[in-house]
Amino acid sequence: MLAAGFFTLLWIFTLGPGLYLPEPPRVNHWHYVAFSAVCHALPERTYLYDGIQMAVNSRCFGIFSGLMWGAWLHALIPIFAGWLENSRPKRLAWMALGWFAIQVIDVAGNQLGLWTNTLDSRAFLGFGFGLFLLYSIQEAFRLPT
């Protein structure tokens, strides 16, 4: 539950200053600075929250959403956590390969003009990657028994 609370708080911060400011802040607002090390947040790739650019781009928002929802699934549905842990090494390897391939295909298809990525498609793919990340690091959040 502690991890779920942490990732929920982090997710709230990704919403950016639109959560509480009536107008766009300066570029160096703390939300943007805090996430700048992990996300480029280009304006054309970023959702608006209440008319103000969020602190992270749509793919990173999906990743943080996947981390949060994955943590809540892990905390509240013990059978889900057990299923993940019972086949961890094999499943982890396939998930890593799968999410890497999906990201490469998505970027390549966009670059080759086969399709155009949208904010929603980037967020959706980021969500899956966030679930994978949480699954990869879940051992770090296990409390000793």
C-alpha cells in the first residue's frame, strides 16, 4: 500500500500546475523542473490539464499511470501479485522483449509515415510500459515478513 500511495502522489504531480493555477506559469515552474530529468515534455506531445501544459508528455503520463495502477493492483488483488511472482523470470523476459518491440514498432511506423502517433496512442503504450516497470521493480517494495 505504501508503494501505491507513493506512485499516486507522483501521478498527481504529473498533472502539473494546471491542477491548482488559473493561468500558465513560467517555464521554470517547479513541476516542469522536477520532471525535466526524466521527460522532455515537448508542448506538442503533452496533454493540457485545465488549459495548462502538464508536467510530463503523454507517453510519460502513461508510464506514471501504469506505475500507479499497477501498484494498486499489486496491493489490492493478492491473486494478481501471486500470478506475477510465480513465473517472474520467464514472464519478465517476455514482457521486456514485448514492450521493447512495441515501442520500436510504434516509433518506426510513425517515422516511416505508416501512421501518426497521437497523444492517446503514446499514453496507451506508456501505460503498458509503466505496468512492466512496476512488475520489474516490485521486489523493491516488498516488506519483510
